[in-house]
Amino acid sequence: MKTILKAGQLNVLYENGSLRYISSGKTELLRMIYPAVRDEEWNTVNPVILGEVIDKTDDSFRIKLSILYRSGEINFRAKYFIEGKSDNTISFGMEGEASGTFRKNRIGLCVLHPAEECAGKNCTVEHTDGSVESSFFPEEINPHQVFFNVRSLKWIAGKINCSVTFEGDVFETEDQRNWTDTSFKTYSTPLSLPFPVVITEGTRVNQKVVFRAGNITGAERADNQFNVIRLIPEESYILPSIGVSRSSSGNALTLQEIRTLRTIGFNHYRTDIPLYSPDWIEIADLSLNESFELGCQMEPALFFAGDVSRHASAFAEWMETRKPDIARILIFHRDSPSTPDDIATKVISILRNTDPDVKIATGSNAGFVHINRFRPGNTENDFICYPVHPQEHASDNATLVENLKGQGYTVRSAKVFAGNKGIIISPVTLQRRFNANISYVELPYRGDGIPPSVDPRLMTLFGACWTAGSLKYLGEADADSITYFETRGARGIIQGNEEPEWPGLLPSAKGMIFPVFHIFRFVLAHRNFNIIKSVSTDPLSVDCLSLANGKEARLVVVNFSDEQAQVRIEGLAGKFRMVPLDGSTSAEASTDCRWTGNRHQKSFNPSDIISLNPNSVNFVEGWLKT
């Protein structure tokens, strides 16, 4: 349950054992204070609240909390004492004890500093030895830790003096934008110490974090009456190439599935081809046929291991005989976080002997953090590539929405060290495909039930809203190409002609078209439009993907929240039309690949305040103001 709290002039949201969005007026001071338990593979253990007491007044609060963490061998209990005082102080104390013996990578309190407010700003760091250092939060994404041995941090947000002190362990700060989180995180224990660590039964973990804010008299009050979306056509970007990944099920698409998917008009079709596997030619041939039937180019993702030269020569021979229409080739090594330069140089030389004009990308199949730490060199590659997903650290809806802006941060930072090379995002997924702390490629799932790579929200209106936000922030960062999700199935944009593999556990049915399908169809129907920048007064609730061609405007306005939202759009001229994809229209859209929703269309004036239904996608057609 969400609870709005006050600590003096500070506004706080309490939810599920965490404090979020600590702010004064419109200025966010901290993104979050929360406890985290992570196992030896860096999986986050979900908390189970055993007891919770909340006492609050108009300017203070106290929370007593008891939480159990159980997953695999992990068995840990903790009590938390959280207090907000009228003097703009918030404390978060933890008293935990291991109820069994287990291995862990992290147990303790974490503080998230909002990247939007902190990046590029000065900071004073007090270290555990008492020394004081003048430093700053980095503007570009730092591949490693930002601050070490932290006892306290001091910085200014707007005009507000902020400080946070840490007790009970040695803390350090990392740049979470490496994983598309929109924050810097201060945590314990330092990663320089060996991990995982065996925690024996009865081991106690006691920590405390205290946040203080000063000089906030006369802080500007937030206006929550309605949201405003402002279009900025002066900032315009070419619409990136947009593609889809081949289904990881491996089965060929049916004719009906191809007909449905072809109505979108994707630019390219990614297929993972492990050249060390004996069936790689069969995979490549299937992909070639499907890409032709879908009317788009191939994006082969080649995975090497063992005899690289032999495998590269074999694929070059396949290219020579099949004559595929290739958008670009992605080069990865099965056992490396980022494509090794010597392997890239060797493979590119072999492939270009067959096709001198073929475009090639090198980088990571696991995430931006890996190309940031192991940056591709100049190997005659044309692009740098990496995938994106929002759930490295948390999985709640709010975190997924917060992290949308972080996708754009990765593109801007990649451009700094990529030089004149393009940026390829491939693929974007709602859930991570595999745990990169274990492997750099996806391994066969051997468990029971729904695989951890499947997120049912992709099939829902929320998944469509999130995808529109992803297109917005990657497009506004000027990415060259983006590959999304898969064609069909539990990780796809349609269910396809087969029954769901886990019936009753996923919100899907045979033949179902998921709402996200209509996002791509709308955007690619306007492929001659550019993306223009737009800003929202509350992008965590309402946001907008904006397209324009001259004076024509096409918008995708989304409401991420579970509540109705009020919004006004600034920058349109004259009447505009809007079609909602929401709870009242999604059923008909789920059976019609050419759905337009025209019978639900409404007209509005630029000065109108529009009501958006919960978790809704709203397609707008209008004209830009000149």
C-alpha cells in the first residue's frame, strides 16, 4: 500500500518497506531509501512483510517494520525503524539476523540519488578515515564506482542543502545508469571485498542511514492539478530503424503469423545464430525465409566460440550462396562480456572479403555496462551495439517507468566513446533474457513454470505504455537502430497460432494480439516522420512519444498509472483527434491486426484538459503550432 508522508517540508512516498521520491516542492532530493538482500548470483530476494505499523502526523512519521527474506538457501529476517521529523530529517535503521547459514552478495541499506538532479553536480564526500574530498556526480556514465569508503555525502539540489550519513558498514557509490537505472546508488559492502560471503546462522546486520535537508524555506510547491506535455519541434531526430527479434521458441512462423506481423512493416529481423552449433545453417535459413516473408532485412547476431576463423568463413560462404538482404551483422563472443577487438578484426576482414559493403556492429549481448567497462576499439566496425532491459535491480512498475529515461542516458554516453560510429540497441526487452553474472548468452531454461525471462506485463496495456516510453527516450537520444522483444509467444508482441505454453498463468490466448503490437504499427505507419522532443511535468505518470513531418504531428500519449490522469498538450494548433487504447478498447484491438479505433475517436481543442484512462495508450493526430 502506498502512503504519503511528511517530514517537515519534505514529501515522502512509503511503499512496501521503502521510502521513495523524497522531495521538497518540485525538487527531488532522493529517489529512494530501501533495504536489499541479494543472493550469490545477484538476484534480488523479494521482501515478505510480516508486520507493519505506521504512525503519522502533519509533519512527521514513524514506521516499525518486520520483513522476512526467503529464497533458496537465504533465510534472513530484519526489523526496520523509519522516522521522519519536523526538522526535515529522515532516519532509516535496520536490525537484521540470519536465521540460517547462506551465501550472499549484499545485505543492507541502499540510497538512490536521482540522476536528473545530481549528474554533473558537486558533492562533498566524508570518508570512513575522517578525510574529506571535494568531488562530483559524473555527467557521463561512470563504468565503475564513483565514491569509495563513504561515511557521509553532501550536495545541493536546486537551492536545498542535502546530506546523508551512513552507519554500520563501509559504503560506496556506483553509477546505476550502467543498467539504465536513473540513479546513483550508495550501498554496502564494497565490491572490492570478496563475494559471495558466507553468512552463518545468528549473524547480525545493523545499519542506519540519516538524511537531512536544509535551506528549504520558501520552496516551490508542486502543482498536481494536471499534467502538461510540451512539444519542442526545434529538437528533431531521424526515426531509428525499428526491428523485432525472432522467437526464441525456434519454430518457424506460420503463414497467418507472418500476415499479421507484416502489417507492422518492421525494418529488420534479428536472429541469434550460434556458429559453434551444428544446426546454425538451419537457423540462418529459417531466418532468411521469414525476413523475406515479413518484408524486412535480416539482422544476424553471430555468436563465436572455438575456431573463430573457420566459423566466420562458413558464414561468409552462406552469405555468398544465399545472397541475404542484411541490414547489419552483430558480432559477439560466447564467453566475453564485449566483443574482443582481435576477434572483431578477424571476423570483419573475412566477412568483408565476401561483401565489402556489409555493415557490422560489435559490442555486448549482455548490457551497456559491459561495453562501458570493455569499450570496443576501432576494428573497422560501423556500429556499437548493446541490449537494454529495466529490471537489473528491481521489478515494480514504478522502477520500470523511472528507468525509461536511463535508456537515453546510455545512448548519449555511448556516443562519447563511440566516435563517429552509430549506436545499435538490440534487443530491448521488458525482462532480462539471462543473468549476465552467470553467462553472456542465453542458456536453455531447465526449471518448472514460467521462465524468469518472461514478464506477463509485456502482454498488457502497461507493456505498451512502457514500449512507447522506450521508443521516446532512445529516439530522442538519437539511436540509429532499435530491436524490440520477439515476434510471438510469451516474449512476443502476439501470442501466435499456438496455445499459451503456461495456460492460466499469462494474460494471453491463442491468436491474441498484444497492445504493444499497435504501438509499432502506429509508429511505422509514419516512418517518414521524425521524432521530436517532448517534455512532461510528471513523466513518471504521463509521457509522450512525439512524431512530426513538417506541420503534421502524431503523438502517443501514455498514462503509466493505475489511476485516471489529467493532461494538457502544449504545441498543437487547432483541433486534434485522439483514439484511446485502454481497458474499454483493448479487447477489440486484441483480435484485429489492422485496428484503428476510429469509432472511439474524440476531438479536442489545444486548451482542453484531457482525461486519460489508467494504463492507457492514446494515439493523437493533429498539427503543430507555428
